[in-house]
Amino acid sequence: MRQLELFVDQRSLFDKLCDPAYLKEGFKAVKRNGGSAGTDGVTVKVFACGLSDKLGELSRSLKDWTYQPSPVRRVEIPKPGKGSGVRLLGVPCIKDRVVQATLKILLEPLIDPSFSDNSYGFRPGRSQRHAVEAAQQIVNTGKEYVVDIDMSKFFDRVNHDRLIHGLSQFVSDKRILRIVGMTLRSGVVKDGVFYTSPEGTVQGSPPEPLVN
């Protein structure tokens, strides 16, 4: 299936999410990004073996609602600078990353147009280089100050209900909203111990830029 064809059929978003052809596009995105295994220890390479069967099984589990996102593996990355603390990242299992990457493919065309023209992070066709070039243009107009703002623990404190409500302004298919909610509340595992996730989003997951 060509990438262009993913956006021309008129089926519901959930039907598309369950389609093995769409899930295959999601897997391709996961494979490009690489990354380590989640809590189940399954790597991208292992998941790729018998891919059609795995995607078929994933499709069926989504359709009959036996699909259940696994807890993410918690990873702590030290922030730059002495005493800056750590950044909490999450590593989902490959099967969940495939679902999330497919969601990103489906939702990005709906949500991205609403973003500010001054937003550059993790958007199609935009990069850090574009952000630097835009900043340089502003400097050239004679502006004297640059303000660097970092909201402390923003991703760790996102309210799930408010996020789902915001997403519902773009997505009418409530089954997609349910899948997103299940993903947000799937919990985390750190040092072999499971923790619930009543708030916050997983930094490092495929759809993170969209849902935040």
C-alpha cells in the first residue's frame, strides 16, 4: 500500500487502525525509529519475524477488544547540568509501539494543522534546524532577548481526562479515544515493580507530540 493511499479511503479511524495494512505502516515507522525492547523483552528484530501473523493477531485483538497495552518500561535519563534531576522516559512493548505509530499516522493529518506556525518540535517537515533558522530571523529584526522556558514535570502531570477531551475536538470516533485512554493508563514498570499511571504521558512514545 502506498503511503498516499492511507489517507483517501473513508472508513472510520478505528477500522483503519485495525487494518493489517495500516498496522504494517505503523511497524515500518517503529522499525525506522529503532529502540530497545519493552517489558516483554521482544525486540524489533524478533517482532519482524512472522510479521504478517503478528499483525493479523494484533488486528484481531483490536477488533474484539482483547487488546490490552502492556505497562511501559521506565527509563531515567539524567538531565544536562549538575543537580538537574532526571527525565522520565517510557519504553512501550513493540506491539504497543506499532499501535501507537499507526495512531500517529491516522491522527497527525487531523491535529497537526491546528498547531502554531511557531511550533517546530516533532512535526512533519520541521526540525531543530528550522527552529534555529526562525530564531535567527527574529534576532535579525533587532529583538534583544531570548526567553528559555521549561515547564517542570509537565509531561508527568498531564491530566488524562482533559487530554482525552481535547483530543475529542478532532476525533469523533470514541473507540479511538478509548484506545488512547487505555494506553495512557497502562502503567509503568521500574525495577520489576508495577506502578499505576493515573496522570502523565509517556515521553518517547510515537504519538506523544500529538497528544501533548
